[in-house]
Amino acid sequence: MATIVLYSINRTAQTTVRQCLIPYSKGASRVDSHLSVFLKTSVRRLTSLPRVRWVPNATGVRFMSLGTAGRTAPGRTRRGAVLVAGAAATVVGFVASATHFQRAEMASVIPKTEEEDTEIAEKCKTFMSPPCTDVKVLQQKKEEMCTRMEMLIMETQAEFCRALEEVDGGKFKVDRWERKEGGGGISCVLQDGRVFEKAGVNVSVVFGNLTEEAAKQMRSRGKVLKGKDGKLPFCAMGVSSVIHPTNPHIPTVHFNYRYFEIEEGDGTKQWWFGGGTDLTPTYVNKEDGAHFHNSLKEACDKHHHQYYPDFKKWCDRYFYIPHRGETRGIGGIFFDDLDSPSQEEAFSFVKSCAHTVVPCYLPIVQKHLNDPFSPEEKDWQQVRRGRYVEFNLVYDRGVKFGLATPGSRIESILMSLPLTAK
């Protein structure tokens, strides 16, 4: 069984509540102490929150099993995978029920492998852009986790972009880019829209040799990496999104889901998943917070009853700004280095999280589309965005990793920054 060691906070935060923020009801479901802390710390006159006691990954924050979690048998590293530039990245089901009936009827005349190849090709036509990896390669390696994850992140990008376009009325600009060291990505950005001042949804699929800086960052989290001749071949992939609405009563949302694979000197592969979804409102609405957290809890509870409470606490601690003594928002879930109980079960959990992106956020957007706001409320939104910028540039692990990776696309890494801030 997996062993989980949780972070802890030394003492209770005590700060002054800014009157312009809506008071939060203690009885609201699931959005408990962290939301209260956010309300208190989102003030112009701030006092310090308690220092957070970080537990190193090596002491148990990683999910580990007693067997071979996070590793696969020696083999070739697949040349195509993803890097998400924002940590640190919702999908409708892969096949509709009608398609299942059609497949059953055709099974006697069409070999399964040919049918699956056709399905991959047809799915790729629904994406915002052709996938990063060539469709023929995806068909040849359809059983590999890198292929399955790339299909998931491409679907997630397409569904979320189209849901936002429907609300905003604008269109995402699609920009494909390549990395000479290996791989590339697809950046989708909607800017100066009717509803969204800036909305970005990025997919990255990269591979190559891990840099010493990136390897050092991973080892600091407890990873034991044994290269050959000083080289560590890797592949990484993920989807990352940050949405900055124009109206201060519509919250900013961020999500990121990713997969990482490293081949060690003896051919053994280490793998893990990471990601999460979190909400950063300018003005907290308790019903919005409850809806957001309950949606995430439902997705987590399908897989393990401890996932939501554990990953919520992890998110609360990760999105904390030490130099301000503030939290970045009302949290959500966050996890990293997830390599158990099995690769299949970990992937299934990530799929459930990705499927939750649209239903946990779009109802909140629709609810506040026509809310009036004053110049003072817009000004406060700009200040809160400034805190968002500070966190991403100083502490975000995904940004640091992206900037330390040769050939990374700076525009995609910094996509999370708002168009305007104070």
C-alpha cells in the first residue's frame, strides 16, 4: 500500500479581513480553513502567515509502493513526450456509446488494430491542431503511455478551448512550435476577448537529455537518477492553462496535468504523473468555492478517499507566497511524483481530473458573466494579479523547469502571466 506523509502548518493564521471581500460562511462544504485564510490574507495591510514546514519528498511525500511503482522494465524511451511550462497542464470520453455499437458490428470484418488506428486518426481531426507527434507514430505506439497521455492532453486542450470560445465569442489563436533538441508544442491563446482578457491553453511534448539543472531540481525532491555517461534521456508531456477574465467577479483558474518518463543507464524507466486544478478569485463567493471544490472531490473520490484531502492540503501549501504571507487563491488540488499504485490506475486518476476542468469552472463563469463592477473593484483585481505574477516568477516549479530546459519556448512558459497587473 502507498504511504503518504502530509505537510503540516505550525500554527493557525491570524490576519485582518479586508471589508471589500465577501465574508465566507464557516458552514460551506469542503472549502474550509484555506478559503478562510485566503479571505484574511487578501488585504492591503498584511501580517505574516505562519512559516510552512516543508517535508522533503524523500521522507514520504512521494506516493510509493513496496513493489516497482514508477518504474518499468528496461526498454527504449519513446521519442515524443511533454513538458508543461506552468506547474508548476476537461476531456469528453474518448469514444461515444454510438461508436461502441458501430465497432461491435464491424468487428467481424475489420481487424481491431486497423479500427484503433482509424479511431486515433479521427480523434486527431477534432483537436485544435494536429498532435505534436506524427499520427502514424501514435498509431504504431498506441498502447504506450506516452501515446495515451498525448491523446488525453490534446483532447483536454480542444474541449476547454471550445468551451471558452462559446462563452466569449472569440477564437483562440493556434501557434505550433518546435524544439530543436526534440519535440515541441501547441499554444492556444485568446486575448482581449469579450469575457477573457487573456486565456491560454498549452500542450507541450518534448524529449531529449535532462539538463544538470533540471536533474538537480528533481533530485532535490528525492529522485534517485542514475544516468549513463552523464546522460539521462527523458520524455515529458502535459497540458497547462491559465485563464484571466476581464470581470473581477469571475475568478482566474489554472490547471496542469503532466507525465514524465526518464530512462536510466541500465534501461530501467522511471515515470510519474503530476498536476492539479486551483482557483484564484478576486472576490470570494462561497457558493462558487463549494462548487469548485466539490467537483474536484467527486473526481478524486472515484479513485481513493484520501486523494482529495491530501491533495487539497498539498495545494494549499504549494500556492503560498512566503514573502507576502499570503495564499494565491482558494486552492483546489495539487500532486506530483504520483507513481503508484500502478501506471494504469494513476493514469485513470489523471483522466478523471482532466474531465473535471470544464464542469468545475464554466458554471462559475456563466454565473458572473453580467455582474457589474466598479473601477475600485477592477483596481483590486490588478493588485491580486500582481501577486499571481510574483508567485509564478519566483516560486512556480514548472516555470523554473521550463526556463532551465534548452530550447523551451519562452512565450509558452510565461503564458500564465496576465495581460495587465499591478
